[in-house]
Amino acid sequence: MSRESKRREMRPEYDFSRGVRGKYAARHAEGTNVVLLSPDVMRVFPDSKSVNDALRLLIKATRLARGTGGAGGAAAGSGSR
């Protein structure tokens, strides 16, 4: 048996006969929102907190400029992912 085929072979102690494909996929997708940043943007915003803070500030400024209030909605939250 070749080394490659040994890697692909399922071990006897693994039993997925009662497994459900995608059981937690929807739950995982609900809490996931991946955004790819360009390298120049990553240099300014190195983590999710800095990106979220900047976006919340932009949302607040936009609302103030439109006269629709500065806080509220999703922009008021402070959680980061």
C-alpha cells in the first residue's frame, strides 16, 4: 500500500455512518462575514476592531450629514468578530 493511499484511507475507529452532512453549516454561516482587504488598507486597519470602528464612524458621519441622526441600528454596537 502506498503512502498516499494510507493517508486517504479511513481509520477503523472513525464511524461516520450516523453523521449528517452540513449539520452545523448554517449556524456557522450566520456568524461569518469575511471581507478581504487590499494590502494598502490592511496597513491602516490591521484588525477587525479598527475596521469596525472606522466603519461605525463613517456611518455616523453619513447619518449626521443626511440629518438622520448619528447613532442607532447596527452602527451603535461595539462587538467585533
